Amino acid sequence: LSAAQISWLDPLSFQYVGRSNQNQPNTNLVEITTADVLTGYQFGVSLNAGALFTKPSLVKKAREQINVAKFTKEEYMLSLETEVKTRYYQLLQFQKTLMPLNNALLDAENNYKKMKLSFERAEATLEQFNSTSIVYNQAIQAKISAETGYLSAKASLEELTVIKIEEIK
């Protein structure tokens, strides 16, 4: 904006020319080789009216561009804040689902070990052992899936915050 305001002097131009006719004894004669009529120092000022009339619109446009840039920055900051919150909530969601899945995995593992001992002692049928094994494997897969989601959400949030989650206070 300041460059647009300072440029009010652009329509004005100043010129000077210094010519001497030291080779000629009579300085009233016109130099034919250079077509110099006047000798000595000459100064000139010119004004470009078209450029003068366009300056107010250029200054106004520069102010509007500053406002647009400011509003664009504010909009970006709001969308960034929203995106960070969304990713943080996803992280919390995966973090909260991990606890029950860990407990379910421990229960399924204990049941599997008990059923395995019962099956080895011939106290349980193959069908009971298989169903317990399936439940245990499903619990493992659910935990792995939840951990993957948690780590993905964590990496996604760290991508926006540019620092590790552990470093955020």
C-alpha cells in the first residue's frame, strides 16, 4: 500500500540536458552536425495526466487487496482450527476405543488359554475350542485395527501441528 501511495510522483518526470558549444567561437550559430540550437544547461518537467488520474484507483485497489489478503488469512486460520479440532477428536475417539478393546483382548486371551487347557484334557469339544479361538483372533484383529486408526489419527494431527502430541502441553 505504501508503494502505491508513494507512486503519486510517478506522473511527474524531470529532465535536464547539459550542452556546451566550446568548439565554436561564435555561439549564436546553429551546430549543423548535432542540430543543437541551444547550449548550456536545460531543465524540463513533464506531467502525464493519464497516470495521474489512475493513481487513486490503484491506491484503492491496493487497499482492497490488503483487505482480501487479511480476510483470506482469517478464513484459513478458522479452517485450520476446525481441521485440527476434527483430527484431535478422531484421535480421542480412537484412544477411548482402545481401552475396552484391550480389556476384551485380555478376556479373550484368558478364555482361549482356559479352553486350550480344557481341550487338551479332553474336557471341551473341538467346536468350543474353535469358537473360543475365533473370538480371540477377532479381538486381536479389532485391537490392531484400533491401534492403526489411533496411530493414523495421531500422525494426521501431528501433520497439522508440526510437533509431536507428547510435546503439546
